[in-house]
Amino acid sequence: MGSATRDWDAETYARVGTPQEVWAGGIIDRLALEGSETVLDAGCGAGRVTSLLIDRVPDGRVIAVDGSESMVEQVRSVLRPQDRAFVADLAELELDEAVDALFSCAVFHWIPDHDALFARLYAAARPGARFEAQCGGEGNIAGFHSIAAEVGRREPFAVHLAEWEGPWNFAGPQITAERLERAGFTNIETNLQPWPVQSDEPREFVRTVCLGPHLDILPEELREPYLDQVMDAWPEPRILDYVRLNISARRV
């Protein structure tokens, strides 16, 4: 799902985002929705996951929020009249109504300040609301990122990427539980889950999902050469070593 700090190629993301859709199905199952709830989709992405949520609340509503304008434009095509979508930084989120459930998939690792994030989500929820989420956790795609960093230290990319550490915040379960507790949540459960991914379109997947921040800071003429060299350095069978951070909690 989209970052609050950069825009995304929503059309390509919608096409290659099958792993995110699989992850999301399990998170939605954990919410145990009855069908009439108002649900916040925190970092909605391009619409595939929001559609899953809509199917689970036929008599409810989905409020879809993302930091990317292109993602929000894309997600509006799947909304019903009672649903809505808007652009917002989740760490500064303000809703004009409290929601019955909080949901997020593959988003929180793009947000630097998790204390601010969880505080805003707590404020957006009704008492008793369930909070189920998953994002990149400690160690997420570390192997792939090491390849991307090695290529980034080569010329002519080094002046742009050699000292760059990226925008990711891959948190561990213990610090996440502590942050959730500080925000006021209870019934907290957090854990890491290895989840290797092999895409049918590896080049387009990593261009859109994994290397977008790298490509954004490179001059346009270096983007394809950088992507070419990363793909050359990435050995077959080109498996991404994803590690998911699962989050379950409740607002008191």
C-alpha cells in the first residue's frame, strides 16, 4: 500500500500486488467482521485490498486513506456510495467520525514515527474497536536490500545512493508492543512471520514495490541502468525474503 511520503505507480501496483492481497486476506479474517461495521483501511493502496474489505461489510462502510494521490484516485473506482477515500499522512490522521475497526496491510514500514501513528489510530477508533495490521518487520527483504545497496555503491550511482539508508522503518515485535501500549491499546499481540515471495513479474514488482524510493532519488537517465544492474546481481530464482510484522490490539 502507498507511502505517505511518495507517490506510486498505482496502475502497476494494482497489477503486481498479489502478495499484498494474500497478506490482506488473513488480516481481514482476524478482524472477524460481522458486516455492518465502519472500517478504516489505513494505507489503502490501489483498490484490490479495499475491495476485499468492502465484501466483508455489505451493510457497513469503508474509509480508505492513503498518502499517495494516485492510489486514492485508483481506489475510488471500487468504492460504493457509502464508502469514501482521501489523501492523508497516517501519522497526522484526523477523522470526523470514529470507526469500529482498524485495518492496515503493508504500510506501516513506510512511516517513520510509529508512536505518532499509533496515537492517531487510537484516536480514530471507537472504544472496543479491533486493530489488525501487518507490515514489513525487522529483517524484511534484507537480502534484496543488500544487493540493491551493493549496486548503489557503484559508479555512477554512488553519488546518489552510497550513503543513503532509505525510508523504511522495519520494527521488531517488542518495540511495537511497547508503542501500542503507550498509545493506549490493550490485548496486544505482535510477532514476526517469514514470508518468501516470488513474483511472476520480478522486474516490475521490484521497480514498483521495492526500489521505488531508490529510483525516485536517481536522475531519470540512471534509473533504468540501476534497475538493470540490480536485476543482473539478483540471483535466480529471485525470491524476496519478506518478513511480516503482525499486529493485533484493541482500543479500550
